[in-house]
Amino acid sequence: MNFGFGQAHAKAHLLGEHSVVYGYPAIIAPLLSLTNKAEIIDSDTTVIETDNFSGSMYQLNYRFSGIYNLLVELLNFFESPDLTFKLHVKSNIPSKKGLGSSAAYAVSIVKAFCDYFDYQYTDEEVFKFAQIAENKNHGKSSGGDTYAVMAEGPIFFDSNKDATILKLNTQAYIIIADSGTAGLTSQAVQLVADNYEKNPTVYGGYLKRMGEIADKGREEIIADDLKDFGQLMNENQLLLSKLGVSTPYLERLIKITLKHGALGAKLTGGGLGGSIVALTDKSETAKEIKSALSKSGASESWISKI
């Protein structure tokens, strides 16, 4: 029996979401403890099983068209359009929370197919296939999420759409908290696009400044200047609020992290709900922040060292 396996993990934007769609850089950290695993085995009929879907591949076209389009392209690439198989996907990455769930789904499926067909892939090939689903899901995807859910360390995603692993010597901890409300990535992307079209001078200025913050943030985190990096996160959050993608509840959770010693905090992902990320340089402070967030209503939270 043929078998294929693929895995990817979650991510958190530290700097630069939304502006990255407009060609500016971003810094994105992997969350290795939150994973998405895909398995493919031979089957008499094609069956797709995930945490929130069980059915035929063609039923995907009505509910998860991004994954459907990806599967069609993969089957054509491997010259097996009539292949029947069972695809099982298991994830502990919360969906619609700005943590890269959709990118991790796509990447793990691509890797599973490559393993099934014993194909030696490159990261760039995985990226191109996964972007088929990401662009369908979000309307316009920068590609940063896709690279981040494959990377083993924080990446600097630049204006040329290249991802560079940042070699860090730091004692930095990030605390990620799920607000309990779903993020609306495609709507947030469209909101920013509409505002930019209405007032390109003002909103273009916000996006440009966010790009400058990401550039500066690269220098600060490589130099292990976490205090200044945290201040850049705070400024980034202010700009995200001006773009219209933050919410009162996200703002409340951010204030709680700062009250309990975070060096900086912001929403992470598309916004209009979803998750926040906070930074500290002490594990004890990270635990205190996590506890405070839980007591304040965050549905889940995680600590990750970067």
C-alpha cells in the first residue's frame, strides 16, 4: 500500500502583516508546537477527512475550494488525475485565528503527495503549490505565511518575496493568545484595499511606515535589542488600528499583556478578530502574561521561544 506523509506548523507575524501584501517586508516566527499533519493512502474511492470535513474530493469544491484546486493541480502534476486515495488531515492549529492554519494545511498536503509519489521536492516547489490554495482562500496572499509554516526559525520576508532565516542569539519569548473570536483575513485584506483606494496618501503612508518598522525590527532583533523591538511592535499595532483591522477586544488583551510586563504586543494575522502576540525577555514574565490572558478570557494561549 502506498503511503504519503506531510507536516507543517503554525506561525505568528511579529511585524508587517497587511503591509507585506503591498510589497513591504515582514518578520514572522514559526510556532513549532502547533502542527498540521496530512496522510495519504490508497483507497478504492477518494475520501477527504479533516477535523471539520468528511466527504468526497468534489464536495470540497463547495466548502474548501482552495484545497480542491490544490488537489486538482497536484494530481495533474503527478499525471494521475484519476487516482483514488484517502487523505486524512489532523491539525491542532486553531483555524481563522491568524496563525497560518490554511497555509499549514496546504503545505502539509503538498508534502504528503510528494512523499506518496516518492518525489524529491524543493521548498520553492512546495511554496508554489501551496500558494494555489492560499490565493484562492484569501484573494491575495503575500506568501509570507507559506514560507513561515515551513521554516524552522523566524524569517524576514522581503519585498522580493524571498524568505531569509534570521540567525538570532536572543532570550526572547512570545506569548500568543487566541481571543476566542474568528479572524476575518479575506475581509480584512479587502478592507485595507478599499481604504487604500479611497485615500492612497494616508493609508499608503501607514503601509510604508509598517515596512520601515519591519526593516528596523530586523536590525533590533539580530542585535538582541528586545526593548526597542517591542516598541516597534507597539507602533505596528497602532498602525494596524489606523488601518481598521484591530478590534476593542484585541486591544484589551494587548493592554493586559503590557500591564503584566510585555515589551511589546500587537494583533497577529489579518485581524478583525483572531489572535495577539506579545514579547518578553523572561520566561517567568511570559508565564505571568499567559496566566493573566487566561483569566481575562483568552480561550487558549501558548508560549514559544524564538
